Amino acid sequence: MLKCRDPEVLARFWCEVLDFVELDREEEVYIEIGPREGFGGPQPTIFLIRDDEPRNGHARLHIDVNPTDRDQDVELERLLAAGAVLADIGQPAGASWHVLADPEGNEFCLLRRRLDPL
């Protein structure tokens, strides 16, 4: 679950980042996104729940993204084009990962290591 001001915007963003699709929704309440195969597989789903309260501090959920079909530099460009922005949370200079933020400022990392797809 990820509380957010605009579930539509974050659903589009995270669907693009994770190659997910919308699985369920209740208008003005939540959107659930997940793998194209639907429910019941090895990948989790994410509930994006509308919350108009201001965000206090860091998000409790932190996603690390591993590219599976491209290198880190190409994936970074793809994520920036999708609406991510680079973020500085005090990571060391020359780190092997990039810290980014989604359209509502939730930080996530793009790791260098490539993983085989599930």
C-alpha cells in the first residue's frame, strides 16, 4: 500500500516503471496495480490509496528497481522520461545505484545489478 494524493498519476508512473497494469479500482479511493498475468503469481500488487494528508518524512515503502533487459544507464533514462527525478538522500558519491523519486516524491533506487526476469 502506498498512500498518495493522486492515485491516477502514481498508477501510470509505477505501471510504466514496473511493466504493471491496473488490476482493480474503487473510484476516488484506490487503484491496485500488478503484473500483467494478474493475481496469484510471484510478483506483488501495489495498492495506491488516496490520502489528502500531507506527507510526513520519508515513505515507509522503499522500492529497489533492477533492470532485467537493459543496462543501468538506459534504464535511468527510461525512468527519467517516465517522470522520475534524481534525488539526494545522502548517498555516497560514486554509489553504484541511483536514488530517484516518483511524481509525489517517494524515493526509490535504481540498482546496477541485472537480474533474470521471473
